[in-house]
Amino acid sequence: MSTEVIASRAYLRVAEIANNRRTDAPGIIPVSAATWWAWVKAGKAPQPIRLSAGVTVWRAADVLAFAESLAGDAR
């Protein structure tokens, strides 16, 4: 299986998407987790997938497409 296929099927958690204040790790999208969740709630960002009561993820392909749309809006 190619890395592109694997990446298209990958899942991301909020700490990988938004900036992580605990570890100072930058996220894919340079906003806080609170902003990310507000965008999700408002329907601006992709909707999450609940894997269990404590595990929420997003499809990596959806997040990357959303990030590209944000970059397109900034131009």
C-alpha cells in the first residue's frame, strides 16, 4: 500500500490539528484547540468521527483539504 493511500485513510486528533499548548507543538492549522472546536461546532471545519467516548478524530484528507481552502481564502 502506498504512503498516499495510507495518508488518505489516516486519522488525526485535535492535538495534531491545532496548536498544542501543553507541548508547544505546532498543529497543521495554526489556531488553538478552542478555535478548532468552535469552527467544528459552527460547521466551518470538518465534522469529527467519534471512535469511543474519549476518542474523537478527523480524516486527515478532510483536514488537509480544509487547510488548503483556508490558504485559498487568504490569497
